[in-house]
Amino acid sequence: MGRYVIRRLLQMIPVFFGATLLIFLMVNVMGDPIAGLCGDKACDPSTAAQLKKEFGLDKPVWQQYLTYMGNVFTGDFGTAFNGQKVTELMSAAFPVTIRLTIVAILFEIVIGISLGVVTGLRRGRPVDTVVLMLTLVVIAIPVFVTGLLLQLLLGVEWGVVKPTVQPEAPFNELLIPGLVLASVSLAYVTRLTRTSIAENARADYVRTAIAKGLPRRRVITRHLLRNSLIPVVTFIGTDVGALMGGAIVTERIFNIHGVGYQLYQGILRQSTQTVVGFVTVLVLVFLIANLIVDLLYAVLDPRIRYA
């Protein structure tokens, strides 16, 4: 196991550098970031030259990237064009988005897997048909429509929850935004769990466990569910990074100042340092989540062993 972890960590190095280089190049072709600092009027040449020198934009792109990566390893993600440190923006935004992501993942695990198990064990019955139709509707509806609809009904019309979230973003105010953020993924988890449960329910090891006279609950939890969760865990693990980076719409709707909000502001203002800094951390989150998922395979299925 130890050698496998070391090997995976070494494999993550070129992936990390490749992903950050790609993002750095893409952000640098968005446009001239200096033009956004001067407002509607164009900067005069001397001011533009001074600003480019101050932010290191007068150097070749490859040299900017090497300088940026060298600073990253010292914990310096640069300075946004408003003069604020990117690390300060991260310290304010990431805790909020992490809480929002935790709520969304819990919805996926509790509701998604539960519905998937129920429908998988009752395949072809009315409850299975109803859940499949509901999940298809959720997948078909855009997230911003779901968010605005829930905000209008629960927040404005019925007054069940606050229509917007406070800057501190406590967990109790993140329930509805978390449900909105997780809605599409929750539907996929339900359908994926259902398919996996229905397929494994006909496997030989399940028949053997039933033939031995084991209680139905133990057959489902100890044998059927553990093996069926492998593809589900894979999906949820890769979804962690996607939820954190894809929360732009949800955070805009509910006025949540998290990672999505900061990315939106960075793109809008063409703040290269902000966008690249946040995406760099998201790349690390995605890589670590995938490593944890791979290690969980051996926990769920004892037949899997890493050399």
C-alpha cells in the first residue's frame, strides 16, 4: 500500500504541472488585464508599461509561469489587481465553499444512495419508475432554474428560509444552496447506485450468502452494498472538485462569497493572479480526492490489493 501511494503521488506531479500550465496559458489569452484596471478609458502607454512591470506582465509567458510556480511553493499566490493578497481571498472563500460542498456531498450520500438502494432492490416496480422519472427531470432542469425556483418559493413566497446567505455562511443557511448544488449529482448518484445494486443482486456471491441463511439486512449491507458502492464512490470522489469549482451559479444566486464568487469576480475583472491561484488549489483538491477514492476501493472490496 505504501509503495502504491508513493507511486500515485509521483504520478500526480506531472498532472499538476500540466493542469496549472494549461490554466495559466488559457487565462493569459482572455485579454489584456491592464485594460480592465483603467476602466472604460484606455490606459496611456506609460501607465500601462508601469502596471505591467509592477505585476510582472512585461515578461514572456513561460517566464511568468515559472515565477508564479516558484512563488506558489513558498505559499505566495500573488496579489490581485485590487492590491489584496490572493491568499487572503482564499482564506475567506474556501471555508465557505468547503461547508457548502460538505452539505452537497451529504445530500448525495444520504438521499442519493438511499434512493438508489431502494429502487435497485425494487427494480421495475412503481417506486422505481417514479424515482427514475424524478431523477430524469432533475437532470434535465438547469441548476440556475432550480436555484431561482427554490429561492423564490422557500425564501420569498413562503419565508421558510432566508433568500440569501449571510457572509458567515453558517451550515443551517447552506442547506437549500447545498441541495441546489448537489441536485444534478444527486440524481446521477441515485441512478448509478440503482444500476449497480440491481446488477450485483444477481451475482453468485449474493446467491451464496442467501443460500447460507444469512439475514437479508446483512446480505444487503455487508455484501451487496459494499461491492455496489465502488462506482458510486468514484463518482462522488471526482465530484468533490467539480462541486467546489462549479459552485459559481449557486453562489451567485444565494449571494455566497465563496470560491465560485471569487472566480467570477476574477474572470470579470481579468485578474489573472486570482483565477490561476484559485484554480491551482482546486487542481490539488481534485488530485487528492482521486487518490483517496483509489484507497477506498480496498476498504469496500477486500479482493482489491495494492502492491
